[in-house]
Amino acid sequence: MTGEAFDDVRMRGFHRRVTLAEALGRIVEGVPPLAAVDEVPLREAPGRLLAADFTASLDLPSFDRSAMDGFAVVAGMTFAATAYDPAVLEVAGESLPGAPWEGVLAGARAVRIMTGAPLPEGADAVVPAEFAEEERGFVRVSGPVSPGRNVGRAGEDVARGAVALEGGRILRPQDAALLAALGAARVPVAPRPRIGILATGNEIVRQGAALAPFHVHDANTPLLQGLAERWGAVAAASTLQPDEAPRIRRALGRLLASPGVDIVLATGGSSVGVEDHMPSVVAGEGRLLFHGVALRPAGPVGLGIVSGKPVFLLPGNPVSVLCAFDLLVGPCLRRLQGLPAVEPYARVPLPLTRRLASVAGRTDYARVALAGRGVEPLAVSGASILSSAVRAGGFVVVPPEVEGWDEGETVEVHLY
């Protein structure tokens, strides 16, 4: 895809905005996955995205084992046992983890066994220690046990050849434990896209710096750094620049030339104001795939390709950045990782506690607060109310063909 001819919309406005679906389609067409797949030591796997299905090369467990401390028996020898007339079995030996009893168990005999120890050949059940009484080489069993009782069978957790973990999931510590149990020492994970952040604006100062009159702190850089981690990427570099096209062009070039940057996220300067230079800079250095999406509150979002790398044009308001990231940048990061565009948010159906209004023809990213067993749309206008994102428990995506939903209707909530 070559992208559309550049249309300088400054002080004129967008004559057409692409739909969210069109923008996502252009991401798929215009942004190829990063070539490499990383292979990391198992200890580094938690938090990374599994690049492919992991198929078990062995059974887990790999042998029949005891699930209790007690006595391995032939179950049939206990069927008539009661507290008043216990089954009396000769103790033939002991099976410990890593040190099995050698032999074949048969008849009125038992093997003392510990949790996790191999089940002796011939045994088919384990009597828990509290239901047995050992004395002078014999054990009295005070009740029956059925075949298979208190036994962990080979492959009952994961069978050889089965998919133990599906590709595309963010690995957790318990996933690493399962991989370790299956003998994995290294794990194939999706590459972590490395992000360069270009924050622009004459009024922007770094976090913690003293504020001059009419200036604001840079809230977008820490927001993007955190969102990048959530979507499986990592922020590699950042810079803050005024609204001056030559300086923006040079800063963008430095970020793109960095070997540690795969994608650039530029905030501010993406709309239709006289100082919104990002679209012309990106179009001049490369090509725009789209600029302007029928989306609220991130309508001025755009995407270009410069020096073979994606460059996102994001609005300056943090809530708009959050919206654009969740609906467009995040899926692009998944695309770079060679994975389907699955978001990292849990989704739950919940009823609305009041009407959620929208406008047909655009996609709305509506912040909602959790309210009892339902959700309440936050009564805010525009994208500048940053605290609304803090009060929100999640968001609802209102498709362009829907003019909102009434109180009581169930909506799909994406939980932050």
C-alpha cells in the first residue's frame, strides 16, 4: 500500500476521516512483523509473549505417582476392610521420591510410599497414612480404597504431544513453572518492539521541572512507557521538542536511526492547527498510511512509514493518547510481534446504570466507572479531562453504526 497523497489539513479541517476498521486494515497491510523471534532463558520468560504453541515432548507427570503419604496397595485386597475387621497387609518395602521400590506388588502386600514417589508396579491405589496403622512389618487398613484412588497417572496433567501453552499469551510465573516441568530451558518469545517517544509542544516541560506560566508537564511520555509494557513492548528512547518543524524533523531522524528503536510514537502536533507539523514532516520524510480517523476522542491520529519504520501521530491530550493506543497503537505492536491483535484487557458484560450516548458514523471510546454490578458512563466532554481515565474502571467501544445504548442494556466492558 502506498498511502494517500498528503493533504495539508492545517486550519482547514479533515474532509474525510477513515474508519477504525480501515485504519486497522492499513496497519495490517503496511506494517510487517519484525523478523526475529527471541529465545530467552526460562528465568526471563515471565512477562514475555510466547511466540508459538509449546508442545509437550513428555508426559507430565512422566510416571504414575502417589498423591498422598501412605501405602501403595492392590485395591482389591482392601474391599472388605472395615474399622472392626481391617485388611492386614505385609509391608514389602518403601517407595520414596526419586528412589522407587523395586519389585512387583501382588496379593496381601503393601509398600510404604511418600507423596510424589513412583507407584510400584502392580499397585493401583494408595491408602492414606491416617487410614492405616503399621506395626511389626504389617499394616492394618481400616477401610476400602478404589482403584486409582490417590494416584497421579502419567500424563494426567499434560500428555506428550499436547499443546501445553498456546502462542500469543503473556507468560506468567506459573507458566514458566509448567515449562520447567516439561523440560524447557529456553523459550521462544515474540520480539519486544522498542519504542521511541517524540513528545512535541512549546508548552510542554519534563516531569518534575519547574513550570513557567501557561506551561504543562509532559504526561504522555510516562503514559506511553507504561502502555508499551502492557502491550509487550518496551520504551527505548524519548525526546521532548518544541513545535518547530526543522527540530521535529531532526529529532525524528535521530530516533529512527537508532538501532534500538523499531517504532516511533509522536505526541502533539497531529491535528489541524497552524503549529501541527507532524503530518507534513512524516509525509515529507516517508508516506502517510492514514491521517484522521472517525474516532472519539482520538480523531487526529495518523500513521506513517519513515525509513521502513512505523511512526504514529498521536494527539497531545493524554486521554486521546490512551484511546489511540488501545485501539490502534497496541494492535500495531502485536502486528510487529507477529501476533493477532488481542488486547491485554479482560472483557466482561455489564449493564449500564444510565444511558451511554454516541453519534452514528464514528467509533466512541467511552470511559466507564464500575458502579455496583454495572457500569456508569463518565460525564465528561472532550479529551482533556485526564482524571476521568483515573476514575474509570474500563472502557466501552461504541461502534459507528450505534447511537449509544439505554440504561439497563448490557455492554462489553474492557477492564483496565
